[in-house]
Amino acid sequence: MADARAILRQVPMFAALTDDDCDAVLRVLKARKGRPGDTLFREGDPGDTLLVVVEGSLEATVTTAHGAQANLAVIDPGHVVGELAFLDAAPRAATVSTKSGATVLEFSRRALLLLCRDQPRIAAVLQRTVLSDLARRLRTIEGAPTAASPKSTQSAASVRGKGRPVTAAQLRAFPVLASHSDEDLELLAYMGTVRGFAKGEALMHEGAEGDAAFLILGGSVAVARASESAPVATLAPGALVGQLALLDHARRSATVTATTDTTALELKASVFANLVNASSSLALAFQREVARAAARHLRSASARFAASANGGAKTAEAPTHNEIEGDWSTADDAGIDLAIDLEATRR
């Protein structure tokens, strides 16, 4: 067991775990052995697991625009592959195989949900580490915010527009929150701030540094980008917007404007961090939603970087219009991840 712990701690995701924490994680991981020439998963396959290399090495390849296989990376012991599919249950971005055989530990989304249920503190540590890594990778690809980037500000209208406190019963009416306990919802109602926005007022501006996410309680908002001639989405009550700000004060990927008089529950990044530190089940669910949004954002940034490196040509991996949003979720999308998945752990 000591050897397994040592191997596990070679991976940044698990480096801060105690012996007992490592043992709890090892109980939900699945060991797999790959023979020489085995393919562990293929580009385009559905995926919801990441692999930790224990022995041997893996090779990642991608299909080029001409149909050839190009070597992407070699994954040695102590390293991880497949984390974006693990976070977002999206198709695999590469084919991973082994030439000389390898032993890996498979960590599934279901295993993470079991930890959320039985060991919430450990789950919070793991998810926080993944989020920090995603933030680092996003900064590397997109570059650090420039001095000219506007800071997030609240207009006088929105400050004056603070609404009445929301109740747990009102929050439960939204599918995204329906599965949570009264205690969780009362905590969210207490920690969040209800804000009112007049028609035409912006909740956030593209390029601004973010410090909060918003749950739309009433009214509707439009999501727009400077590069698009029309709004990319209109969001109704129950939608979560701006969640990447909970990751790492990320720059806003879009401008969000009230299309009618709108109320929203604002959750500050600092408050979210406190909820995570307290291992709140609600915070764990929000962590997963933020991680999923960050994974999509990273895919989008990687595709843009690759296209730029190829002289602006669109690559085979370039995301579709609906795949690049990253910083908002409709009520239906968010409900899948925050409510249904969490409910599955109680069965």
C-alpha cells in the first residue's frame, strides 16, 4: 500500500493527500494493465475517466487534417491523461496507446461522485487541485490579463437594485438546485446576494476581471461577444452565468445584459472558496460545474491557439459554436451536472 501511495503522490492532483486520504482514493480507483500495442481509448470515443500512469508509458496521438497520425505526447509514470473528458464527459481529443505495456489507475467520474458522498473533504481537495491546474493552463494559452483589461464593477443601478433575500423554498424551484438539502439552500441564500438589474444593464462585461457568478432568479439575460454580430444565447431563470470567475478571477468571456428587468443571486468567489473549504455538498456540486466550464474553455482556447499556429486555418479539433461558451450554463445543462449526478450517488 505504501508503494501505491508514493506513486499516487507523484501526481499533482493527489500530492497533498494524507496516508488515510490516499487509501480512500485508492479504494475507488481501478487498476488496468495494457499489453504492448494495446489502445486504451481512441480519439472521438466518449470518455468520463482519467488515467494515472503507474508503470510503463503511454503515447498520445491525434489525427491530422490529412488523416495521418501525429505524435502528441508521451505520458510517463506519475502523470495523468484524459482529465478533460473526466471533467466534461466529452469525446476524447486523442488516441492513447502503449507500445511496451503499462499499468494505469483509472479514476472515473462515478468514483469522484462516491468520494463527494463519502469523503467530501477529499473530493474538495481533488477538485480544487484540478481547478488550479486548469487555471494555470488557461493562463498559459491565453496569456495573463493585460493592464488594459477592465476591472469588474457594479453600476450604481445594480447596487441600488439589491432585492429581498431569497428563501430556500424559492431556490428549490430551480431544477439546478432541486436535489439539495434545505441546509444547503439556506446556506446559499444566506451567503449569496440578490441583485436587481434594469433592462439594458450589464451584469458583466467581456474582458473584465470577474469576481462572482450569477444564478438568474427572474427575468432574462442575453450573452454577447464582440466577435459576434448577434447574441450567442438568451438565458432564462435557473441559468448559471459567470462561473469561471469562481475558478481564478477569470476574464469574462462575454458581456451579459438584462433583456428585461432581472433579478440574480450573486455568489462571490471569496464566498465560494469558503464553502469549498467547509466541504459543503453544494460547493462540491458547483466545483464540478465550474470544472466542466473550465474544461470547455480550455478546449476552446487550445483550438484557437492551434488555429493561430496554423496560419488561421480551422483545425479538425476546432469547437462548434455551442461548444465554446464555457462561462454559462442553461438551466437544463446545469441541472444535469449539479442535480442528477449528485442524486445518483445517493442510490
